[in-house]
Amino acid sequence: MSAPEADAGGPLESPAYPPLVRILAVVLIVDLIAFGLWSLPALRSAEWSTPGLLLFGGAAVCIAWVGYWIVYSRTRLEGDVLTQTWLWNKRESAANVAQLKLVHWPWVDRIIAPRLLVRRRNGAVTWFHSADARLLTGFAERVALRLAPDRRHHS
């Protein structure tokens, strides 16, 4: 679907990561929880310091939090704005983009999400992921239209 088709049909939206990656994230977290429960007798008998408990607890929270966002993160292209929900929401307008780099290998789409490196005019860099590469290429087309010289005056 090209960028104009996306405008006609409304915004494009997809999960940020492919289904296989999201399933693997759930499996890994469930496995870590199961391993933790299996290890509970050994963990109870260990001597824990407060910093050790905080580190262990913090690691568990970080793993669960990132796993949640891998499963539920969404990427959306609406007009000239690309957004992705993540640990923090990412948002970029085509008007603010100085440079793009699309990283997309169609033969590994099932395990590696297509991603777009967006460099803003102020030098800031953001990565956007989408299980559907059409969102990223649609945004790149919008940026290209803004960066291309006005051809109407040269006809």
C-alpha cells in the first residue's frame, strides 16, 4: 500500500514486532517465572543482602516491563506523523526529519522487525519498529515528498 492509499483509507497501524517475536517474549518470561518458582527453595535458603534483593527485584521488573512492551507496542502512521508506543512513546513528524535509514530484510521479517532510523534536524536519533514495513516506507515516502525540490516550477 503506498502512502496515498494510506491517506485514503485512514491511518495505518500494526504491532511494532512480528508475531513470532511477541510469542517468544511471552515464552521467555513464562520460562523465567517457572524457573524462579522451581528455584524458590534454593533462593529461600540463600542469605540475601538488601542491595542483592533490590537488584534481583529490579531485574525481574525490567524483564517483565520490556516483555510487556514487546508484546503490546504498536506503530501508527497517521498523515505525516509516525508514532510508536514503547517504554516511552516515540513520535516524529515528516517535517522534522533530516535523514532516514530503513533496515528491512524481507526474508527475516518473522524474527527481525523492520526498523527505521530517523534523524531529526536537531541531530536527535530515534528508531521505529513495525511488523508491517508499509508503515515505515509510507513515512519515508512522506519525508521524501517534503525534502524533494518543488518540481512544478521546472516544468
